[in-house]
Amino acid sequence: MSRAPLVLSAAAILCASSFLALADQSSAVSTAAERSEAAAVQKSAAKKQEHEYRLYRHYRGYDEAPSAAIVSSHPV
């Protein structure tokens, strides 16, 4: 029995497994890059939302009630 077919089939299996490993690795790298980009977009959106929230009057201590002169029972 010749060893050539056995060696060729082993080499073919090794090449196929290497190809699959490289494909899996490139898929993992692209997935990680997409997740990183998505996280950066979410972080940027959160910062923008917080900045816009701080611009509102109620954040600075104002409330939605009428002015103190109208609410106050004391004469001004």
C-alpha cells in the first residue's frame, strides 16, 4: 500500500482546517470592529443627549411652576 494518498489526504485536511481557522479569525476581527464602532456611536449619542439635557431649564434648578411672585402668598 502506498503512503502517497495518505500523505496527500492529510495535507488536504490540514490545508482545509487552516483555511477555516483563518476565515473564522477574520470573521471574529470584523465582528469585533463592528462592535467597537457601534459602542463608539452609542457613547457619542449618550454624550450628546446628556449635553442637550443640561441645556434645559429644569436641569439648572428652574421648575415648570409660575414665577415666585405669583405663587408667593407674601406681598411683594
